[in-house]
Amino acid sequence: MEKPADPPPAPASGALKRRSRSAVARSSGGDRSLLVLLGTVVLAVGVLVALLGYGVFGTDRGGRPLLDPMVVDLLRAQPLIARIVAILVGLLLLVLGLSWAARSLRPERKPDLVIDRGPATAITVSSSAAADALAAQAAELPGVGRAKARMVGTEDAPALRVWVWLSDDADVRDVLEKLHGQVLASARSSLGIAALPVAVRLELDQPTSGPRVA
């Protein structure tokens, strides 16, 4: 009888924190970093222009052309090269802008889970199947009207988002304990994941009004 494979080791605390943040919401760290860099450059240019206007670099410097006369003469002497450089810079900025917009607007990745990888074959569970199965188990808990789940992150570092709609008479503490101790523990065990960060959002289920009798 073969010994079952040991579960993978838990990730380091830093990696687990990043996965926990991805479970809560989609990461926008790259967009924020780019905006901070762009804002810093614009602020620096504005400060330099203000200092130039106040005469910090010389009283006559503010009235001189922005470009050095040697640069202006060089551009006038080589107009074709200047146009080509300007077009290339514009195209580069256009590609960067479109890439940024596409990255920000693209749908969030929903990774499939590989639970058994062999030398020639692998058993893969799709993200939708894993999320639907977990949501179905959560919906069967007492006090839960309906539930929805979504797998996010990457194949090597998955995370989970769960939405739970509670009924009016639900015990929130009991629902959370059973969700953590039964549903999520079973999911981690069956998928072979040592650490699966989960963000749970609780909402009150809208009661369906019965027919009125005159």
C-alpha cells in the first residue's frame, strides 16, 4: 500500500500576506506604483518650472527659450531625424498607455488547481468546479440562504473569495465557525492545499415576500 503524499508546506509569512490581500480584493499595486512615479516626475517638473520662474537659476533664465539654442539648431538642421524621433516617442507612449489600460481592464485570473502531478499525467480541478462545490457546501449550512465563491490568484498561490447571504434568524458566529471548520477545512484537505487564504463577505439575504391574500 502506497503512502499518501504529504501536503505541501505552508508558504512563508510574506507570501501568505500577499495571497491574503489578493483574496480580499484585486491587487492594484502596479497601477499605484506607476501613478506614484508619474506624479513624482510631474511634481519635479513643476517645481523646476516654478524655481525657474522665480529666478533661482538666474534672472534672465526665465526669459530664454526652453531648449538650448544648440539643440534648436540641431533640430532645424536635421528635421527628418527630429520627426522620426518624435514619432517613435509618441508610438512608445501610445503602446505603454494601451498596455497599462489593457492590464487594468483585463478580467481577473481564475486559476485551475493541480492536485496530483505525475511524470506523464496530472489531475486538474477547474477553478469554477472547485468554487461551485465549495459554494454548494456553504449554502447547505444552517442560516445560509445562498453562497457564491471565486478562486483567484495563481496556480501556485491560490486564494478564495466567498460571499454568504444570511437569513434573518442566522447565527453569524455559528455560520463562520462551521464555514471555517467544515467547508473550508474540507476544501483544503481535498485539494491538498496547506494554506488557502479566504476572504468571506457576509450579506443579509433578501426575503422573498409571500403572496398576499385579500
